Amino acid sequence: MCQEPVAEPPMTQPSPILSGLRLRCGACGKGKLFRSYLKLNDACPVCGRPMNNEDTADGPAFFVGFGVLVLTAPFIFIVPMMSMPAAAKVVAFAVLCAVVIGLILALLPVAKAILLNLQLHHGAEEASFERGEDD
Ligand SMILES: [Zn+2]
């Protein structure tokens, strides 16, 4: 017995993660999110979705800083234990610092774009408390 494949509904919104990886709007997947390094456009240049009230706070900095720390922290302990001249260790630490700063600067816009698109996709908003009738 053969069943016919069920047609899936067409995707109306692009994946918030994939569009964030490309630094694109989570609603249309085409418009650029940023007008400069971390400054958001006021609205999507393609679909017009407003972005001037969106705020990811320090979430991207936390995730990027923590991730880069986890990736690079072992080298902070490995480099001093290696048998090499002190000058080479200084150079190795300088290279390690450059790698850490480079990774953070490269990943920060991507993390901000992904978090912003996820917030918009899931309708995240400020917490508010409504008073009940017995108050
Ligand atoms: Zn858009």
C-alpha cells in the first residue's frame, strides 16, 4: 500500500537562525539588519519591518564572550607549560589575544542578528504585570 506524500505548507518565514547567520531580516530573509557594525537599520529595507525598538541587550556579548572563552581558555594553560623560550611564549600569548579579540569581533554581529531574529520570530517582549480585579 502506497501513501501519497502529504504536501507541506509553504514556509512563509525564513529560519531566524539561518537569516541571522547571513545578517538578514528574519521576516523576509533579504533585507540587511545592520547599517553599520552593530547599528540596526530603523526598518528592513526590503519588507519594511520596524527594527528601531528592538533590543537584544547584552545577550549577544554574553554568549559570544562565553563561547570564545570556552574555546580559548585551554590555551591559556597550555602555552606556559610548553617547552619554548620565554620570547616565544610572549608571542604565543600575543597571538592568542589577537585570536580572542578577532573571534569576538567577528561573531558579535552574527550573535546579535540571530538573537534579534529569534526574539521577533517568537514574539518576545518586555515582561509586564497586569493587576487583577482583587487588587
Ligand atoms: Zn525584511
